[in-house]
Amino acid sequence: MKKEILVLGGGESGVGAAMLAVAKGIRVRVSDSGPVRDSFGEELNDLGIPWEAGGHNTGRWGQISTVVKSPGIPDDAAVVLELRKKGIPVISEIEFAAQHTLARLIGITGTNGKTTTTLLTADIFRRAGWNMAYAGNVGNSFARSVAEAGQDRDVYILEISSFQLDGMYNTRLDVGVITNITPDHLDRYQYRMENYVQSKLRIARNMRSTETLIYCTDDATTCAALSEADSSIGARRMGFGTQRVPGSGAWIENNHIVLHNPKEDMYIPIDDLSLKGKHNTLNAMAAALPARLFDIRNEIIRDSLSRFEAIEHRLEPVATIKGVDYINDSKATNVNSVWFALESISKPIVWIAGGTDKGNDYSVLVNLVPGRVKALICMGLDNRLLHDAFSDVVPVMVNTSSMEESVRMAYHLAEKGDVVLLSPACASFDLFQNYEDRGRQFKKYVKML
């Protein structure tokens, strides 16, 4: 019997991997222990890919040669342990996609700032005219991007989470970036910080002296880990931080970013950066350094960093207050958009939802909410459908009738390490002019806290 690839997980990562397998003429099937979104099921059906949901029927799997595991599935899941016991390789979707492209790869990881850095880097390369795409933990899956583009890309800029790095064994990046490493996802790492740190360092696993690892010299955890790793990481190292760094890199001097290399120094006034705050200054450095390595002109880098705009109202970071992140996802006016938002956040969520219901089917969220959402703030004139859908799966539910009241309630319910997420799943017309008005009111009252 012909061997085939098994994809575990029927979300964006898994479906992307299955699409790429079909594009490369590889036999593939998809299995998910939970539900699969209708849109993903339709894509699989259109491609004639066999798939199952709600459990793994191992008797139908045939002769599996490789398993591509979606990042949300833990390494110690029973099905993963069983497959590895049989000697079957289990890799990440990033690893699988990298096997099927000749494009150069820039990989960006870190506990915080990796999405902003990825989008900033992509914007610089786009303005410079590179045939590029960004993918991974932001945007489309890497595998979907490769399936759709074939070899028609010069460079991929990848946001890579620790879960994705865990399944990378042979992928070799041209440039790797670590924005920082702080405690996160420790339940996936036996509650040992050192395990999580080693996961992040996997971004440089196969790098050689011709490739570059960029890291934040302000971050003591990253610096200590790299010092301990020493010669086991063969990449050239390049630092960025608030203080001057040795050799080529970036730092802050006289309220300017200094981008230094032996050829020439580049100076960017911090006041000219479009994204404000120390953390975004560091993100700007982390994005500019790969661009310099690819010989992108200084004026293009400067233009991008001064004009870049975050996507307003779509998973838009607003502020961090007393250790709580506030995120504006007001553009999520349907259940599918909320599904993506909830799935993308690993921290406990205080979720603000509600508005003018358009006949929403909340059942697709019911299995996603437990363990993620600690409180649901129902903001609207009629919240019955939200209560009907989630009263049995969310520990705390409260009703509010204005954005100001919702934000204040979220402030009292959230604890350090939580996320307050405005992701309404509904239209805005009961209390607001439109979703933009709703999102801007959210930002206004968050900043007043």
C-alpha cells in the first residue's frame, strides 16, 4: 500500500498542510479530535482529501510515513505518543512547508512582539519590491502560502510560535529573530522555564555561520540562554537593544535608533516611528536588521518604519495595564472571526461580545471557549442568545449596556496575565454607529483606565 501523510488538526495549519501535500502529489488525510469549521471542511472536500472530526479512527489511517501536527496539539497527546512509539516522524507544518520551497526564509519568534515585528518586516520588504509573503502564526499558514505560490516567492517572512518550533528539525532559516523570552505556555513545557527557552532557541537549530540570529540584548533570559548554548549555535549573532551592542546591530542613542554595520551607520529618529512606545522601538530594530542584511536601501527602511500602520480594529493591541493585555477586535462581526481571535490567544480571556445578532450559530465556539474564556461580558440591548449559548461553559457572565461600563467591568474581572478581548461576533448598530466607532470607544475607555 502506498504510504501517505497524516495531518493532525483541521484548522488553518492542518488544512494548509493538506493543500500543500495535494499540490505536491502526496497522498494525505486529515484527522481532528474536535470539530472542524465548515469552511475548512469544504476546502478539504473540494480537494478530495479524506478527513475526520470528533475523534481519531486509527484503523483507517493506513501506512503513515510522516505526521504533520498542528501547533495546538500537545506533544504528549495520546495520539502523538502512539504515533511516535511506532517510529513515525511527527513534524510541524512549518517544517513540512519548508521542504517544498526554495525561497529564502526569515523566521521571527519571541514571547511578545513577534506579530508586530513580522508585519513590520513584511512591510519593509514589500515596499522594497521583493516578491514576498508573510505567513505562519500570523496571516495564512506557511504551507497554504507555499501551496498557492509554488516556487513563485523570493522570501517568506514567518512568525513562528514555540509550538511550531517544537516540530522543526531540519528547517534552516536565513535569518532568525528572537524578540524576547518571558514565561509563557509553561503548561506545555512541564512547567519548566528552561524547556520553554530551549523551544525558542530551536529557531537557530540548523543555522550556520553564513546565517544570522538576531536577538534582544535587553532580554536577560535570551542572553543567558545564548551564552549557555555557546558554540552549539553556529549562526552569526547580531544584537539589538537600548544600549550599544558589540559589532553589527542596533541600539538607541540620543533618541535615535542606530543601525550599525561596517559599511555605514543609519540613524532613525525615534519620534519619526509610527508605532510608539519602547517595545515598538525594539520591534522596529528587530524588523530593520533583516532588511539591512538583505541590502534594502536605508530610505525604504526609514519610510516603512515611519508610515507603517497596524490594522485597526483587527486584533489590535491597545495597551497593557497592570499585566493585562487589552485587544481591540471590533471588526469581528461574525462568529468565524471570533473563532480565529479566541484560537490565537493562549492566555485567559475576559471576552467582551454582543451587539445586533444576525442569526449567529454560536455552537462552533462552544468547544473552543472552555479553558480559554474566564469571563464573558455581554454588551448589548439583548443578550439572551449569548447566555443561552455560553452560560454552561463560561464561569462568569455579566450584562452591560455601554462600552464604558464594559471596559470598567473587564478591568475588575481581569487579573495579571489575562487578556481583555473585544471581539463582538455581532453587528454594532444597537449601541454604536459602526464597528469603527465601537472599536474607538473601546480604545478610548481603555486608555482612561
